[in-house]
Amino acid sequence: MRKLCAAALPFCGVVWLAVTVLPSGWLIPLGIGCLALALLSGFLPEKLRLPLFLAAVGLAAGCLWTWCYQGLILTPARLLDGTEGSYTLLVTDWPRDGSYGYAIQVELEAGGRKLGGILYGEEESAALRPGDTVTGSFSLELADEAAGKKSNYSFSQGLMLKLSPKGEMRIDAADKIPLAQLPRWWARDVETAIQTQFPADLSPVLTALITGNRERLPDSVYSDFQRAGVAHVLVVSGLHVSFLAGLLSVLLRKRRWAAVVILPVLAVFAAVAGCTPSVLRAVFVQGFVLLAPLLNRDADRPTALAAVLAILLALNPYAVADVGLQLSFASVAGIYLCADPLTKRWTARLPRRPSGWRKMGANLVRFVAASVATTLGALLFTTPLTVYYFGMLSLAGPLTNLLILWAVSLLFQLCVAALAVGALIPPLGNAVAYLAAWLARYVLGVTEGISRFPWSAVEVTGFYLPLWLVTVYLLLALALIWKKGRKNTRPILPVCASICTLCAALVCTAAETRLSDGVFAVLDVEQGQSVALCAGQRTVLVDCGSSSGISAGDVAANYFQSAGYQRLDVLILTHYHADHANGAARLLERMEVNTLIAPDVEPESALRREILAQAEEAGCQVVLLEENGSLQLDELSLTCYGPLGAGESNEEGLSVLCTLGSFQGLITGDMDENIEKRLVKYGDLPHLTVLVAGHHGSRTSTSRLLLEETAPRCAVISVGHNSYGQPADEVLTRLTDGGCTVYRTDQNGTVRYFITP
């Protein structure tokens, strides 16, 4: 079996290099070179001959297959990039509601090849169903970008093109649902059944747990799961496949032929969950484990893992770019490497054949040891990936997993049972769903409670926390080296060292802000705005919103809490647009806010009503401004300029001048140059240290008049990927001509200005 592993691992490694690093023109020469190396291996000593031959064959296969895939699939898609034509599209999934309309997965035929794509449509697209066909004229674009950056993510999902309709589309409903689209209908039926059988506040969580669809899941709930380190339970993967396989194994009494029943069920489950790479990985690995006894083979874990990855990359080499796939394999690899050895080590002194209460105690210890060992193993390789992709590390993850994983396993099985039984005997299914609902509330309660602790998760940014993470892995490597050849080594020293260095890193991170005279920070919330100001014990946040799908409330709360602040003195909202205010309610959930200041405009705004209701529930003092106002917080002075225009939210917004010693910072929200003229005329503005450019760098803001009047030394543009052309070239030119040093959050991340006396 290890022979398969010896060929599969080089295959996977070279595919990863071919997708991420190697130019396409290198693949054929490298593949031929590897084949030559395989032939030359016959002249090596016998011990080296077979391993080198298998590795060379794997490398050659990876190079040549990736080149073939690029030629057969990617090249036809590239040839269509930037073109326009008439096509008939097959809808392959349900429409997803996004920030800019609906996104629908489709399939089109071009150049004799069937290519996957994403159709972006308006309201009429909401009625599309899997199996329908859409005919019309479309503009085509290669799907090689995500959030304005080059990315292979869409390719990893088999989606090569982005399509936009040009004119009217003709929609033809399917007379008969194609077999390939049936699982998407089954998934919708499962989601509908969950909504019917479970309470409305629980059904989005249970839908994510069973099908992996988080479309209806509130952002705040998913954020709680992320901070608590258990977001993986809401992404269908090996955990869920093991739950289902375990339930079926118990029902079938773990008989040798159980694989004949379990494997088809797992295949259907994978199809319903969308056949994502992480789900396919789990099903294939489980299939190896189940088939091994039938084939009189041992279930070799490294071989199974390497072979499954090779199969997935043979189906689509670009699947290697899928973050879920990377995390899934990294998690399983860590568990295979660490879980059993750690569990055996920690339970070695337990009695082998206890009885009575001692037996219950021993079983409990074994359960806790196995749970902790499995969690630590899963974190071993996933932690660097999580930090790299998401910039966050959950410190509470091991504890949360210990408290809820047993409940999640039982909850998953109860939900499946409720759906299955409810389809036949609805009253009995409702009874099972009632039990599952109590368990779901336990899971949600524990997750929400743990996520509220300030240090449950930390953003691994700056200098100290990344240094701590590197230190932990160095300590781990040194501990393994020290252990070699020593039987009685104890992990207490590296564990204590890791905890002590973590505390030191957290203290240093907080001290960097707390011990300075003040910090003016424009937070990176992508396409939105959130400006934090810390001065001694005082804290202020101006705006809290983002239209990029991230939670600005969580970003702001993480920033303040990482600096050791648990309370916010003042939250100021310049206006009620989502990209400036939609994170305020979440911030009010996570932090104590003394005072909320906002303009007294737009009484019909749904977002205004939501924020004010949350503020009232949180016991926050609310000040609605119609005129100018000022506030003194120790040495920090805030001047809020009341609305200077009328009609649009941008014209009715507040402007905020922050003064601390010689520092002067101005935030103008989204006001345009006409309102800026009034601010200059009536605001008595000083020369500025920092100007937060208006309206994310829109060409109609940050006028020459404002720049000439205030002469800012620095300008910060809070912006992310957008379709509005922000920041505009003329704004950048005006700023540089005015002698400003320009920073952008889309390029520099969070921009911090340390205030000196």
C-alpha cells in the first residue's frame, strides 16, 4: 500500500507547484525529464530503485496531467475571455443572493467542451432552478479574480468563466430534471424540511450543519463560531461524514458488508452537500477505511490520504487552491500523526480492566484525552493556514471543541433521524426534532458564551503574536529533537514556555497601544469605513460598516480588545449607509458602549431603527445631532459638525474632528465637494495631521478647496475591492499634489498613526 503513497505524494506536490508557481511552458520538459529519471532509476541500487521510480513516475504524471488539463479546459476558457456571444446555459445550482444581484452556477458548451461558469443576473434570475436553460447574449470574462486579486478559487470549484447578460434572456424551465442536478433539488428539500421541523432561530444553524449551506446563517452567529474555534462544524467535511458513517455502522452493527450500504449513502450525502473538495476527501477516505476489510487489506492512513488527494487533483488540479481542501487535509494529517500517540501517552497509567465507578472514571478520562489529542492534532497543521488566510487564531478552540463536539455529533445524528423519521411519521419526527433543538441551544449557548471572552480569539497581526506563533513551532521542533532517544521526557517545559510567551505577546500587543499617547487607526474593513481612536483610557470609534461581506463590528471589537479595552466611550456614526454603519449592532453586542452619537436624519431607515433598538437594549446613551456638538474625554477633544446638506444620506452626514495635543484628525464620511465647501466655510478647520479621505476616495470628494484649507500631512483612504472606480485617479493626484503622504487600507491594511506630544 505504501507504494501507492510513494507515487501519489510526488504527484500532488508537483500539481500544487504547477498550479501556483510553475509556468505552463515548463510542464512538458519537466514531465519528460521525470520520465527519463524513472528509466535511469533502474541503474540504482535495489533499495533506491523502486522508491525513486515511483516518485519520478508520480512527478511526471503530475506535470503532464496538469498540462493536459490546462489545454483541455483552461485554454478554451482563456480564448473566451473578453468576448461576447450567444449561448444556451444549463443552470446547475440554485441562485445565491449577493451584494450585486444574484450569482448562479451554470454550464455552457464552447469549442466542443463543457465549461462551468457563474452567471450574474438581476431580479429575474432569482426564479432560476437547477436544470433550467437560459438563452441569450452574454459577455464572458475569465474567473481568475476574487475581490480584485488574482485567485484560482473559482477554478478550484470548476468555474472557469464569469458571464453577464447583454439584453433579454429567455428562460426555459426543465420538463424533466437532469440526473446530475437532482442532488441540488434534494438539498433544497432537506433545507425546507429543516425549516419546517425546527424553530426559526435554529434552522439556519442546522441547515449549515447538515448541508453546509450558510446562506441564511446570520453573520454574528458564524462569527461566534469562528471566535470560539468551531466554525468547522458549519462546513460539511470529514467530521460530518464520520458522524453519518458512525450512525450507520451502529445501525448495521459494524458488519463486514456494511460498506455496501454505507458507501452509497455517503455518496448521496456528498452530492447533497455540493461535492465540495473537503466533502469528497472525507467520503473517499472513509471509503478506503470501509473497503479495506472487504479487500483483505489493512487501512493504511498515509496511503489513503495521499491517494484521495491524488484522485481529487486528477479530477481538477486547481482544487489544490481550495482553502477548504487544504484545511481538511491538514486537519486529518495532524490527527493521524498526533491523536493516537498523545491519547496512549495520557492514558497509559489508567487501569486496564476497571470496574464500577472506576470504569466510568477511566472511560471519561479516555474520552477527554482523545478529544483533546484530536483537537491538538487538527490544530497542528491547520493553525498556520488559518492565520495565513484569515489572520485570526482562536485560543479557545481546544476548550470549545471539548465542550461541544460530543453534542454536535449527537445533534447531527438526531437531525438526520428527525428528517428521516419525519418523512414517514411526522409526529415522531417532530418529537426527535424537539430533543435536537435542546441540544442545538446548548451548542449555541456554549459557543456564544465563549466567543464573548475578549481573548477567545486574537488577530495575528503586528509583530508580537506572529513571533509567538513562530516560537511555539520552534519549541515543538526542539521538544521532538530532545525527545529522540529519551523515554521519560515530559512536555511540561515546552507547554509552559508556550503559555508564558503567549501571555507576553498579548501584553506587549496591548501595551503598544495603551502606553502610547494616542493611536489614530483606520481599520481595514475592505469597502467600508471604521476609524478607531485610543488615548490613554479613552476609546472612540467613528463609523462601523463594510459592504464587502465582513463584519466591521467584529473587526472593531477585535482591535480594541486586543489592546486591552473592554469598553468603548463613544461610537459616532456619520450616516446610515451600510458601508459605514452595518457593523454597529454587532459591536454593541460584543462591547459595552457608553454613548452613541448619530445624525437625527432618515427616521424611516431600517438600519437606523436596528441600531437604535440594539443601543437601547444594551443600555447605551443615544445622542441624535441636528447641529454641531463637542465632547471632551480627558485630553481628547471631539467636534461633531452637524448635517450641512439635505436630501441624500451623504449630504446629511456628520463630520468629526479629533484633537489630541498637536494632533488634528478629520473624518468627513461620504460628503461631496459641495458639502465640503460649507464645512470649510463654517467649520473653522485647522491644519490637519491626518485626513480620512471622503467617500472612499471618490472623485466627487476630497476637493482641492478642502486640501488647501486644511493642508493635511497624511491622508488615509478606507477602501476595498469595488466597482465604483474608488479611489479615483484624480483624488490620488490631488492628494500627492497637496504634499500628502497617502495610505490605502486595500494596500496597507489597517493604518495606524501613533500620536506623539
